[in-house]
Amino acid sequence: MPWKNKTGLAKAAVVLVTILSIATISCGVNWVLVLSTSSVSQNWVGYTLLVVGWIESLALAASIVGLFVVFVIWLGSKVRESTKGKSND
């Protein structure tokens, strides 16, 4: 696994990018399948694909928000480190 030797924010970022990548790939396949069926909501296959599509969309959104939060936390820690170093001088 790509997050095996990582900890903290690095591990969170790698897990979120992995989820984002998988959800993006499967979402693309899902759209191809949905568009290839004529009556999407009429049968159980189409309904299942629509539900899975919404779940994948939520995973994409959660991963993007999670990556933004990780970036903000990382940026905040870098700012604190730089101001702490300047105050000691």
C-alpha cells in the first residue's frame, strides 16, 4: 500500500488521493455504462448504477475537501514553524 511507511498528514493525503483516484476511474466507467443504457431508471441495473454513481460522487467530494483540509493544516504548521524561527532570532 502506498501509505505503509507514512504517518500524520502525509498518510492522510495519500489515502485521500488514493480514494480520489479510484472514485474518478470508477465514476468514468459508471457514466459510460449509464449512458449506454436507454432507460436508466426503469430497471434495477440502471437504478444500481445511479446509486453507485452518487456514492462515487460523494467520495470524490469528500476526498477533495479532505485534501484541502490536509493542505490547510500543513500550511498552518509551516507558517507556525517559520514564525517561531523568526521570533527566536
